[in-house]
Amino acid sequence: MENQGTRDQWGSRIGFILAAAGSAVGLGNIWKFPYLAGENGGAAFVLLYLACIVILGLPIMIAEIVIGRHTEKDPVGAFRLIGGGRWTIVGYMGVLTGFFIMTYYSVVGGWTLGYIVKSATGAIGSVSGTAMSESIFNAFIQDPHQMILYHFLFMAATVFIVYRGISNGIEKWTKVLMPMLFIILLILIVRSVTLPGAEKGLSFYLYPDFSKINTKVVIEALGQCFFSLSLGMGAMITYGSFLSRREKILSSAIQIVTLDTLAAILAGMAIFPALFAVGMTPEKGPGLTFNVLPVVFSKMPYGSVFATLFFLLLFIAALTSSISLVQVVVTYATDEWKWSHRKAVLTAGTLIFLLGIPAALSFGAMKDVKIFLGNTYFDFMDKLTTIYMLPIGGMLIAICLGWKYGLEKTMHELDPDTKSASLEKIWALTIKFIAPLLLASIVGYFGIYRMIR
Ligand code: PFF
């Protein structure tokens, strides 16, 4: 745990896989993916998404883990070793992205905590319609005290786990939390698909409509796959840096990616059948989760039990992602500045808490404070990181590894898995050419259109 002497390591391969899958499975899977799929062609979108995972997500996932294990360093140290000079900036950008994402991620994490309380105490058990649940939600996110309190509690939970270290904290907790997450998901699916009228939801979600696939949808799927797999900012470099040399990277990466995709697809199967069964229509992101679903739960038997489980699911998903974000910052401070682990965790936690306060107030006291092109602080941080920083980071990671350092020097990292020259060639081709191009297209497309909208 302390930085002197040996570095902490994952105790087992499954520990690493669950921690990395925990980072990947997050708010992006549960509140964004189902909606994107439902709206953009159902099963056709799912197929497109799978293609994005194979073509872009998996190769970059492998690249990040390879860089991490190869260098055994935080992102800044890693890029100093494989790129040197100006390339070190890629590492700094990653650490900064971790900070920025945390500012709003922790706020939403706080909402999930607030909604666990609201569900368990019956405060949202009897909402009669969306108007009522909307007003409960709006009152909640406009209340500065509750927002800051829950943001604080969520940060405290994150810091608590990161504080205990890699094997004693993150690994131990994700080994409990990830199975729990999948069990809750399965319980919710069984409840959802057995409600009368559930088929309509399943067919909305999964009916393949290829006519909905256009350039925007393709780019949307690429961006979603990147965010969902926690790529582009060195989270997987950091986690990979604690991976023992004995472990296989390729097969671990495949398992992480599979778990993430499974969680995303299953989340939709829990949400849409229930939604349609009670005669409601889908809405996007926060609206769907916090305005519409409470109404759905209030209309089913034992709704408050299922509502509590659902928000617990969302909380676990957010928590196991935020610990990876904080770990990036912490590893930077312990590796680069030789800070003690304790000092790094407490300082990072405090700073993120403070930087998150404007995000926590972005729907109430600070809703009229626009940072850039009409965006609140919360929206600005969200767009800045997902549209620009992550894809640009991913692009530079691929270019640095593929062109500056040279993939040959890292191929032995893949050796225990594969001696197949053609697999290695495909990976090299993707890292050098395909991934940078695809990532540039995300920045180009959304950078121009979405920031202004
Ligand atoms: N993968 C997380 C999600 O889908 O919500 C978000 C995330 C976590 C992005 C960690 C980046 C990261 F480093």
C-alpha cells in the first residue's frame, strides 16, 4: 500500500477482472445504454455496439492494460517511459480527466444514495405519475443541503474503499459488489419480464430496426463503448500496473469487456419490460431513471422493494467505477510525488469533493451559472470529458504505443495468451490506424455538433 518497496498487486486474476469490470460497469451501462439501444434500432444497435466493442473497445482495453503492466506505473510515469518528452502530457491529461469525471460522477452517485433512502422509506413508493415524481426529483436536485450531503457521502464511500489499498480494498470490495450487482440485475429482470404486458417492452428494446442506423448512431455507439469501458484516461493503465506478470492480458480483457456488455444489455431487459407493462414511455438518462422509473415501481406489487434494489444496483455500479477514477489520481500522487497512500487518498478525496460542489449545485443555486456555450458546470464537465478528453486521450494512447514506442516491444505481454501472428497483426493494425481514426471521428462529429446544442 505504501509506495516504498514493492507495489501493491491484485491477489488474483479474478480480483483484477472484477475490479476492472467494476470500473467499466457504471452509470453509463445502466442509465445510458438501454435508452440508446431502445431509441436507435434495438437489436440493430446492440449488434452495432458489439462491433464497436470488438473493433475499438477491446483493442484499446488490451493496449491500456499492456501499457500498465509493461511500465508498472501511473499514467504519467507510464507515458514518460513509453513516450518521453511531450508524450507525458497524455498521462497528465488522463489524471485530470479522472478528476473532472469524478466531479459530476460523484454527484449522480449521491443521487442514487438519496434514492435508495427515498425508496426504502417509501417516500417515492406512492408517486401517482411522472408530474409528481418529477417534482420530487427537482426538489431533490435543487436542494443544496441534500446535494452536498449525498455527494459527500458518496465520496466518503469511495475514499473508504480506495484507502484500504488495491488488494485489501478495491479487490475485496469488488469481489463482493460485482456478484451482488449481477444478482440484483437478474432479480429485477425476472420481476420485469413476468409483469403482464412485458413483451411490448422487450420488443421495443430488442426489435432490430436497421433503418435507424446512421452516421450519428454509429458515432454515438463508438463514444458509448469507449466511456462504458473506462478507456482513454488511464484507468486501465493504472489497474494494469498492479497486475502480476503471470496473468494473461488478452483473455482478461475479453472477460472484462464481456461482463461490461452483458451488464449493459441486461439493464435494458430489467427496465423496458416493466416500463411498457405499466404503460409508460421511455425517456433519456436521468429523466428515465429518476422521473419515470419511480412511477413504474409504484405501480407494481412490492414496488418499494424493487425500487430500493434498483437504486442499490445503480449505486454499486457508480461506486465501483468511481473507485477506479480516484485510484488513477491516487496512483499518480504516490508514484510521481512519492506521497504516502494515506495522504494521496485523503487529499484526492477532499479536492474532488470540493471541485464537485459546483456540479452538485448545478441544478439549483448555480443553475444559471453558465461555464461555456450555455452549459452549466455539470454539463460542461460531462461534455468536456466524454466528447473531448476521453476520445483524444484514447487516440494519443494508441498513437504513442503504436508509433512512438513500437508495439514490438510490448508483444511479449500478450505471449502467454497467443502466439498467433495474425492476431497480433490485427491488434497492431487496429492500434496504429483504425482506433485513432475512429476516435478522431467521435471528437470531430460531436465536437462540432453537440457542444453547441
Ligand atoms: N465506465 C464508467 C461507466 O460506464 O459509467 C465510467 C467511467 C469510469 C469512465 C472510469 C472512465 C473511467 F476511467
